[in-house]
Amino acid sequence: VHLPSSNMASEHRWFPVTAIFLLLCYYCKHSEGQVYAQKMAVLQNTYGQSMKALNRGKTAAAHELLQMALEYCEDSELRGIPEVIKVQIEALISIARLEKQIGAFSKAASFLKRALKLDPRHLYVSTELGHIYHKMGAKYSRQCFKAYKKATKLRPDDHHLWYFRGDAALSNGNLREALKAFQKSLSLLIKQEVPYDQLQGQKTLVWARTLERLGTTQQVHTANSHE
């Protein structure tokens, strides 16, 4: 009679324990997957309902649902997932628009800044943040210029962004930077071969804006002479 060695007996004794452990791991992982799927479904449904409320003009309900969606995005099991971040950014943008509509520009800016932290290369957020700071007045001219400057870096071939950047530079008292930005805006229009009357109209707008800020043509000629 051949008795099993001590090693074989040990292996047989541990096999049921190992099997149970693996089954428990599978069950936990499966349960976690179900919980994740349920939370994602709730998030997507909440965000979807907020968009429906917006389309129906129910801004108060939309605002509340968007806030709920943002809270779901901060859940420990959802935070940081690319799909969730995308929803989070869109929700922040939507709330910022609602705040902008009622003139709550400071709140709108705070939501946009949160979105920009999630995606620093988001062109719309950078541009819209510049628009918001512009509406907030001269006190925020530096933040306005910074936002537009970032936007032109993200899309350097957009003549509108360069015009905004130049206007913000004027508001910030930086004439040289403003003229460079305006000239860049006009050069992009020329490259795009826009109609002559449109180009001349843009030139008139640029100089009218510059003179409005400066109040005199002498300062413009002085600035050009130093280039």
C-alpha cells in the first residue's frame, strides 16, 4: 500500500481552500462590476434628463439635475474614468451657461475653471472663460487675456481668437501685445482670402476698437514707431 506523501496531502488539503478563495474573488469582482454598471446607468440617466429639461426650457430642473450628475461623477468608483470625465465636463459647461444667462458670471467662471482642470486643452472652455471674464469688466482683464492667449495656442489659425486676444490686451493696457494680436488676426483673414469688403470691415473694426481704448491716434503712431 502506497500512502500519499506529506507534500501530496498538503496539496489536497489546500485545494478546496484555494478554490473557495478564487470563487469569492470572482463573486466580489462580479458584484463590483454590477455596482459600477448601476452607477453608470444612474449617471447617464440623470445627465440625459438634465438635457431634456434644458431643451424644454426648464432651467431650474436642469440645473438641479446637472448638480446631481456632478455629485455622481465624484463617486469613488466613477471618479477619473474617461467616460465619466467627459460627462462631468459637459455638465460643468451646461451649468456655466445657465449661470451666464442670469448674469451670475463669477459662478459661471468657477464652473468653467473646474472643467478646465479636467481637460486643460479644451478649446471651448478656454474661449468661453475669456468671454465670461470680458463680461466681468476691467478688474478681470488679466484673466481674460490669459484665457484668450491659451485659446490661441490651442487653435492658432482662428482669426476670431486672435481678435479677442488683442481686445483683451487693450483692456489690460498692453498696446504692443494688442497690435500684434490684431495684426495676426488680419493676416489670417488675408490667408483665408476673404472678400475685400469683409477684410476692410475687419480692419476698420480693429482700429476703431484700438482708438476707442486709447482715445487718441497719437498713441497708436507712437506704439507703431517702436516696433
